[in-house]
Amino acid sequence: MDLKAFIQFTFNSKYILRWVLPGIVIYIPVLNFISLGYLSRMARLLLLGNIGLPTWENKSNMWMEGIRIILICVLYEAIPFFIFSCGFFLSTMPGIVGFFGKVCIKLSYPVFLLFTFPLPFALSVYIEYSDLKKAFDYEKILEGIKEVIFYYISGYVLVLLGFYVAKSFIRIPYLGFFISSLATYYLLLLSCYFFVYLFKKTSLPQIKLES
């Protein structure tokens, strides 16, 4: 994995606008579908062994691909979001019910980490096979993660820290939203490169899952 070469490539003047443009709208609902679809298209190039940034052809297909990516993420985050929502509602009530609500809110954070942990490889499996169902074959996905567990955990933790830093830029006056958007999207770009590389080192790309 030549991450340095990839970073240099992404900042080449010929290609930098290819990720800057979707980076600007990554925080904007609906518009960010095309940003995520672009990441999916890039991941497919990486799976084929090409280090590059795809062109912007077939924008409508890219937008629909982003919706599918969002759907996978939402389904993986559904349970922790439900726990958080219930906790938030219950925390507004007095007494033991309110206390239980606060417990639920705190519990939702480790549950979120637990349920989103397989998400990078789940997305990679979907991109490999273009089949939403395969993104939820937890047993196969976890088997693949075990094959590269140290690097996977390290990358997952670094990505979480990176998101925290990228989000903090939003507090910068005037340009904070713009800087945070670009930082977040570039982190997604690097994450895509890293996890697709790990994915290719496992047995998952060769697994023919049952429909």
C-alpha cells in the first residue's frame, strides 16, 4: 500500500478538483449522495488495481449509488440510533425514567462503535458485488476482518480520531464549514483507499456468497 503516492496523486493539479467539488457538499443532505457515489466509484477502481480518481461521467448513476451507500450506513446504525433516540426522549422525564434515559444515551455510544465496526468491509463487499444483501452477511465480513484484525482496528480508530478533528474545524470563524467539509471528505477518501487495500488482502473478494 503506497499511501504517500496516493496522497501525492490526489493533490495533483489535474485531479484535485475531482475530490474538492464533492467535498464541498458532503455535509449538505441530498447533494452529498453524489459525493458518496463518487467514493464508491473510486473504490471500484481500486478493487481493479488502479490508483486514481474517476471522472464525473454518469452523474445520475453516481447519485443513485450514493443513496445505496447511505442506505447501508443507515441500516448499520439503526439500532444505536434507536437506543439514543429512546434515551433522549426518556431523559426529558423526571425520576427514574429520566435517569434510565440518560443511561441509554451513554449506552448508545459503545453500541454505535460495535455496530459500525464492520461497516468499512461491508461497504467494500457491496462495492465488490454490487449487491446490497451481501453487505449484511456479517459472518463472512467478520471472518475477513479477522484476517487483518490489527490493521483494521488501527485504521478504524485513526478514522474515528480523524473525524473528530475534521468536525472540530467547523468552529473556525467564517471558513470553518468549508474547511471541515473538505477535511471530512478527504478523510473519507483516504479511508476508502486504506480499507479497500485491506479488503483485497483478505479472502472476501473471492467469496461467492449465496443470494
